[in-house]
Amino acid sequence: MADPNETVHVTTTEARAGATPGVMRYVLGISMVLIIAIFAFLLLR
């Protein structure tokens, strides 16, 4: 049985339980550009 007072060391990937491909960065950027374009269109209409 493990000692409850012992420090546990895990890697970043193990702590996240998966990989982060970075796709959300593009989704956020594209959605921000689209929102700004829609607001500009509605404002200048």
C-alpha cells in the first residue's frame, strides 16, 4: 500500500490524461474574427 504522505510525481501528459493538439487556438481565433466581422457589418449597415 502506498504511503499517503509520500509525494506523487506525474508528467504533464499523465496529469491531463491525453495530448493537447492545439486546435482550440485556431477555433478561438477564427470565431473572434467572425464575431468582429458580424458586429462591424451590423454597425455599418
